[in-house]
Amino acid sequence: MPNLYHNLEAEVVSPVSNTASITEYISVDEALKLVTPFKGEKRDVLAFIANVDTAFELIDPRNESTLFKFAPT
């Protein structure tokens, strides 16, 4: 299985605070690789939804509209 997380982008969420936390995101391109196109099969709908949810959780929230435009359906 290929390494899907080799291009992680790190972002410091709160660099000024005492409790700085780091959130890592994958690129939209990498997130799209997690989602296989939905072909209309009833048995595949839950897996498709779960994969799309995972892709949205792993990208930078600022890129959600881009992922939404290109999510395969």
C-alpha cells in the first residue's frame, strides 16, 4: 500500500499561546486519492460517505470548497 501521508503540511494553530498545538493536513490531491468514485451501488454508499468524511477531516479547512468541487461522484 502506498504511503498516503508523505506530503503532510504542518500548521501551527496558535503560535502565540502557551499551549501551541500543531495540526497536520494532507493536500487536496492526496485526500482525493482516499475517495473512490461512487458508482451508484447501494452496498457501497456507506463506504463512500465514510471515505469522503475522512478526506474532509484530513485537509486544511480552508481547502474544503476545493475538495467539494473535485470529490468524485
